[in-house]
Amino acid sequence: MANIAEILSNYPLGTQLYSPAFGRVRLKKIRPHLAVIVTDAQGEDWEMLYDGRFSLDGECILFPSKAERDWNLFGKDKYLGL
């Protein structure tokens, strides 16, 4: 699994992302190698593990956009976000 916290450490707070559970979210805080904190459209904060999982036995629910689910492509070429 990708270390999403490490990937996002090169991007500004407020970067738009997508979660199937929470919809469009914005990057609020990064705890390197531990967690990524995002804010949803209602202003609620959600903390996910460094790899985008919401719980240890879950799967990744944090992606670059609704259409793009590959973190290896994030920020490359013509990526425009959501």
C-alpha cells in the first residue's frame, strides 16, 4: 500500500481529495508515517491512517479524485484533481 501521508507531504494544506465514504474532502493535516486528517464539506474532520485506511482492518478510502484511484499518478502530467 502507498504511504499517502508521505505523498501528500509535498502538497499544500487544502488540497482537494476524494473519499467514497465522505465525498470531496480537503487535506487538513499530515502526521508523517501515522495519519492524514481531512475535512469534509460539512466541516467535520476525519483522521485516516497513513495509507488511507479508516481502520486497521479496513481498506483505503482516500484517493486523489473520484475518477483517479491510483496514487502513483497523483500530481503527474495533466492531473487536475476532482
